[in-house]
Amino acid sequence: MRLIKYVVLAVIAIVLVTIALANREAMTLRLLPDEMARLAGINYDLSLPVFIVILGTFLAGLCFGFVWEWLREAKHRATARAEKKERERLEQQVQAGDPKAKSGDDVLAILDGT
């Protein structure tokens, strides 16, 4: 299993290095289109190699996906936390010797109460 992991990581590294070598020319990124930049008075641009733009976009998408999934799974984590708290409360009742907690059958518990 560890060998497969290293092989996959090596293939990914080779692909990334190949992309970087093939896309070394500079690319200009602009904050706004020319017309909007003149109207707003903001003319910010940046020259970067193309591979940095590609990898940066990939990493930004990856981060966005992680945050999206973390937010989407928040309700499941809250449910698990509540169930864990309830389980711990019930275990404490059993250890304390609570007669209601020790009863394994609801019918017997009802009959004992009458």
C-alpha cells in the first residue's frame, strides 16, 4: 500500500514538473478589464509564469472544495457530538447504579413501577 502511495505521488510530481517546464513564459493578469480600470481608476496587473497561474487556480479550487465540504458536514458533526454526550451520560447512570438505567427491558421496568 505504501509503495502505491509513493508511485502515485511520483507520477503527480512528474506531471507537475512537466507542466511547469512547458509553461514558463510570462502571463499578465489584470484585476479589471481596461475600460473598467479607467473608470475606477484602478489599473493593477501582475506578470507571472503560466504554470504558477495554473497551480494557483488548482490550489484555490482545492481549498474552496475543502471549506465547502467542512461546512456541509457541520450538521453531521453536531449530531455525532450530541450522541456522544448522550452516550456518556447514560454510561455514568449505569456506573452510578441508577435502577432505571440498569433495566434492560422496558416492559419489566413498567411492571416494577406498578
